[in-house]
Amino acid sequence: NPYTITNFSNKLQKTQRLASWFIFNKYSHVHFSTKQCELAHLRMFESRTKYERLKFLFQIIHNCVKTKKSECFEICSTESSRHRHSMYIPNAPVKNDCFKYSFFIPRALRICYPIPL
């Protein structure tokens, strides 16, 4: 993710650490902020965006939002095989970085269907 390895991500993590100090009313540097974040169930920025991306993909596929899935992507309704299931979403070919690094579709598909090594 080229957009999460920025100064914004670092600022957000710092804000989360300060929030965990505020939640538990422990402002000294003796207490570990990462442990306090875990106790307060504050997830890291990357895991939270990954979760929200997959949740939104699930909601579109199962018609829980008013967005039509045919407008976003095309589901291959071919016969299930060993490598692809019936709800396989093919990755759209992209020529520029505008769509390649967009928030939703390509990143969510890379999480769902990781590239085998």
C-alpha cells in the first residue's frame, strides 16, 4: 500500500497511542502504549482499512448496499474448479496508477486472491 506508508499513517498511530493513554488515564512513559491499544481494542490503521475494504466488498456482493455489483465489477459465473470458485471476481486490466491504487476494488481483490509465490 503506497498510501499507508506515509506521514498520515504515522500521525494516526501517534493519535491512537495518545488516545490509549487518555482512555486508561495513564500518561507516564512507563506504560506501553501498544499494550494499552490492545486492551482498548484499537486496531492499527492498516488492519482497520483492510477489514473495512473486505467488509464493503462483502456488502456489495450480497446486495447490502444500494450500489449495484454490476457497476463495480463483473463476477465470473463459470463452473467452479480447483483454482476458482463460483464467486470469483477477475481483476480488471489497468494501464495507469489512478485505478491501480484506488481505495477499493484492486486492493480488496489482492487481499481476497493473493498472488501465489
